[in-house]
Amino acid sequence: MTVVKTRFESGVYGYNGVLNALRQIYRTEGLRGMTCGLIPTLFRDAPFSGLYLMFYTQAKLLVSEDLINSPYRSPIHFTCGVTAGILASVVTQPADVLKTKMQLYPNKFNGVWSVVVYVHAKYGFRGYFKGIVPRMLRRTLMTAMAW
């Protein structure tokens, strides 16, 4: 489903709907098309939750116990959540860039290493952090509200 979501958001493909996208991807790219970008997705999503929890816990330790138990409890938890989300997003952003490139241009890359080399050659180190602001906003606000 992340392949379909990524392609819909990009505007590169002209799918008419989710089922149409799934059929076209499977028909033209086979199973490989349905799973492209899986490795970077796992390297993004699995660590994100653990990093988020670690950063959230550490941020809360910086706040005095009196404030955590005060009427400002909700804004403090929200602020700790936003901080944790920003930090976890920064750490996992390179994997998100690799995943997106692999899902948008599956015929261009034959594995994770080829997309790593491509991004570095075309954009340099900064290329691994393209699109970080929208991702930070989306991921951070969603996770911060959960706390």
C-alpha cells in the first residue's frame, strides 16, 4: 500500500484508483513492483517508533516532575512528543528518501545500494534529507497528538 500511496502523492503516475493502481503495478512490474522499497521502509518504520519513544522519554526527563504534574501537563507532553517526532524523523529521513525513489522509479534501481549511490551522486549528502520538513510535520503532529 505504501507503493500506491507514494505514487498517488507524487503525481508521476495516472492511476484511476487504488484497485486500478494495484492491478497496473502487478501487471507491469509483477511482485517486485508491489514490494519495491520494502527494505528502506523497514529501515524507516521499525526504528522510528523506538527512536520516538527514546527521545520522548529523554525529553520528559528534562522537565521537572512538578511541571509534569501541573495544569500544564498536556502541553508539556505535546511538546515532548513534537521534539521526539522531529528527532526521530531526522534520523529516519534517509531511509524515507530511498524508499520513495525506489517506489517511484522501480525500473531505474535494482536494489538499495543503487539508489544510495544515485542519491549521493545527484544531490550529495543533502539529498538524503529532501522533503524532511513535510515529513517532520506530518509524522510529528500525528505522534505528538497520540501522547
